[in-house]
Amino acid sequence: MLSHRLRRWFLFLLVAFLAACSSLPQEVMRTPSQRIDDVAATALGAMAEASLGEQEEGAAGRSGLRLLPAGVQAFEARIALVQMAQRSVDAQYYHIADDASGRQFLRELRDAGARGVRVRLLVDDLYAGEEEALLAGLAAQPGVEVRLFNPLPARDGSVARRTLLSLREFSRINRRMHNKLLVADNAFAISGGRNIADAYFERSEPAHFIDLDVLTAGPAVARMSAVFDDYWNSEQAYPVQSLAAPDEQGEAARLAFDGRVQVAGIGAEPRAAERDELGQACVAAQLRSGKVELTLAPVRVVADPPGKAATGRREDGAVMRAKLELMQGASSEVFLASPYVVPGEDGLRALRAVAQRVRVSLVTNSLATTDEPLVHFGYARYRTALLDMGVALYELMPGQAQPPADAPRRASLGRLHAKLAVVDGRWLSIGSMNMDRRSAQLNTEMVLIVDSPVLAAQAASLMRGERLPQAYQLRAQGGSSELRSLQWVSQQGEGEVVLAREPALNWGRRLRLSVLAAMVDEELL
């Protein structure tokens, strides 16, 4: 047994040594390109103008927005925008999965390029390793360019293997592009929390993410396009051809891509319901009708610069600073939703300063609903402190979210993935940033800050209302902070059910997570 273990360690060290020879290409050709502004004559450009309507005096400069709470509708909206685009499609995502949703999305990008649309796709490299051949095949299509952001030197294998073999550059590769953005003809944009994968669009079983996007038209779209251009033309964006193996490029790669995205079953999932959780008609149908119902509001687009992924500094980025500034300006209430909450001492101080003046509520995942149990264990260290400072803390219970009345019911585990803040019932912050130090200091993020009581109320109702599964409310019991214990309280009829132990946590799981948490620095969560 000892000999076997020694051999394994020897092989590990040998592989790590050989990996040290891996490096990124030095001479990389990046042809710069910019957004296409001349889109007024396009169908989407005309539709955006019609959807915005004639703005009242003094309201010039407002953008039109619509929340996209339903996963199926959010996916169909993306597909409709790509299909209707005539000049350009710019897409920027942290992760595009090699599943039905991912392949359908990539197929639509291919088809857009084939009809003369300029397509630019930027994907973070962390999860792109196993899809590199697929992405290189897309880049071999006419009219399509694909770039990978902040690539790992090791190109083959799983995320764990590639990370292990790239450890000598860990301080760099630990910083990821977490942005999510789609812009069609510089007229409409979709941004928010969703990546491109079945789990984000209610097309997976048994678990799916409860998320929230926003469809935008108007001046804010040009600002989001400018953000995309900054990332696309940055030194951190590598053309996929500069990284992919020779046998993953050219005509063979193009044909292989065509075969993979044409597999049976793509697009066979049930179509979107006629109305979403907010009673809104299907956005894809409205897009095809020529006019989309939008709420007009001033919008501020805030994005971290792409260089955040290259710097070694440990300081809050532009998105976190903007979110803290918004919360610090609250006069009555702050409502927060985030799937992952690891505030750190700096975050605790910021929340304490806000909670001393206004009501603060926070909803996140419970251990039973999270897809990142180790991150949840990191968050658990802060629960008592959050409660002691007066934060009303809620954790999502496992259970089925209530779909619209005309939608089919499917047994499913809903996992919170939406990232938003509602301040004073007026301001809405929605984007890609989680409430953790990784989002604040390491990853790049983008957020929209919207001045709209209508949209703020809609977002709050989605997170608090009957469309979500129920949530536990946490209480702290006992004397000193060291001896205080937690209770998980849920409503059952007119009464309360009180649990003195954390749901879904047994002694074996607690031991395993405790050991892992002791070995992993908090900034890695």
C-alpha cells in the first residue's frame, strides 16, 4: 500500500513538473473591433425604438427594461434576439455548457454568422477546457469569432486537472470573468445571473436554478456594448485558435461542430408559458410582434474592468463599491438576495453600518438547496454575527417553486441563483455579483443599478412571494455570542415549525465540510 501511494505521489510531482513547461502563446494576433452603432434600420433597432415610445419631457435618456424571471422564457428571449439580429451579436458568459441549451445557443450563433451577422463570443476559460473543441469548431464557421478570457496554461482535461497543472500561475487563474451579457444589433441586451446551461432555463432534472435576468433597450445598451468591447479587445482575451490544438481547427472542426449541435432532442423541451410569474406575456412572442412592453427608468451600468483579472491587488472592484454605495444611501430598507454569501470581516462591517440605520433582509440558499456546500459552510461562520447586528436572515427550503397556472408542474429542486438588491423600494441592483469576497475582489462582474419603484417592487415580490419555495427564517437563541444556537423556523399553516439542527446536515457531512473548510482559504470559496 505504501509503495502504491509513493508511486501516486511521484506521478503527481512528475505531472506538476511537466506542467511547469506549459505556457500561453506569446505572439497573439487580436484584431480589434468595436460595436456597430448604425442599427436604426434593422428590425431590432426599429423594435427598440417602438418599445421605448415617445418619452415625456424631462425623461430623455431613460432606458426600457423588463425582468425575465421564468427560465424557459429567458432562454427563448435569447434565441429570438439571435435569430432576429441583422448586424451583430455580442455574447459574454462565464460558462456555456455542452448540453441541450448550450448546443442550441451555439447553433443559433453559427446560423447568425452564416446569414452575414458579425458574431463575437467571449467565454471565461475555467470551464471551457472540455468544450474547447466545440468552441473552436464554432470559430471555424463564417462570420463568427470566439475568444477565451484569462486562459489556463494547461489545456486538456477537467477543471480540477487543468487547475492543478496551472498552479504556478494560481494568483492569475484564480481571477475569473463572471459577467453574463448578450447584445443583439446594439439594440436589445439581456444581462443578469444566468449562464447558458439547462439548469438555468428549467430544462434540467431534478434541480434547477431560480434566477433573474433583465431585458434592456435604450441608452444603457450602448454602455453595455462598450463594456463588451473593453473585454473583447483586452489582453486577457485570447482567440480560441491560438489555444486549441491543430486537430481542433479548420474544416474538420467545423464539420464536427455541425454534427454535435444537430443532435436529436435539441429544442424539444416544452415551450414557454404564455405568461410568466409577473403576468407578462412571453417576451419572444412580443419580440416577434414588433414591440416589447418595457418599463422606462434611468439606468447606471457598472462593470469591473477586464484588467481586474490580471492585477494582484486585494481591493473591492467597481461593482462592489457601487453596490455598497447604494446600500449606504438607504433611508428605510435594504433587501438582498444572493446564492453565495461569504462577506468577510470587511463585508460584515459594511452591513453593520447599514443595519444600524435601516432594516436589512437577506435571502440565500440553505444547505439543502445550495449547489456549493463548501461555500455554504463558509457562510455559516457569519450567520450569528449577521443576526446579532439585526439582519433578518432567510434560507431557501427545498421544495418546488410555484410555476404559472398554465405551466406544467415538474418535481424539481429550486436553487437560488439570482443576485440582486432592492433599496428603499425604489432602487434595484441586478447583475452577476455574489455577496462574497471572490466577487468583490477577484472576479470581474457587471451590474445594472435602476431607479424604478415598479421594477424594484417586482424583483422584491419574486424573491419574497409565493413563486419561490418557502424559506426558513433563522433565529439565534442563548446568551453570549459563543454559546448562541440557531433555529430554523418555517410556517406550516397558521403555526410555526422550529428546527434546532441545520436541515440536511448530519455529523458525517459536518466533519467532511469542517475538514475541507479548514484547508481552503476563504477567498477561494
